[in-house]
Amino acid sequence: MARARDPRRDQAYNFYKAHNGDIKLKDIAEQLGGSEGTIRGWKNKDSWYDRLEAESQATV
């Protein structure tokens, strides 16, 4: 059985999005009580940069 998705994963992206990508991963990790490596993994797996770019293009 697959492990449930960590709800902090979406919170981490929301922090990234709120700062328009201009926030250090260690700062997100501190806010969520996780490790910088975990946040980095989520950022890469979920393509935060591309997602943020696509969302900003959709609002134009």
C-alpha cells in the first residue's frame, strides 16, 4: 500500500508560491518543521518552478 501524501507538501508549495519562488528551502523547512532535503525533493518531484511559471502565465 502506498504511503499517504504528506499534507506539508502542499503547504511547502504554497509558501514558495506566496514568495513568488524567492524563498530559501531552509526557510520553508523551518516553517514546516521538516528537513531542507525533503523540501528540495518535493520541489523537484512536483516541478514547483514550472508550476509557478504556468500559473503566472494563466493569470495574464
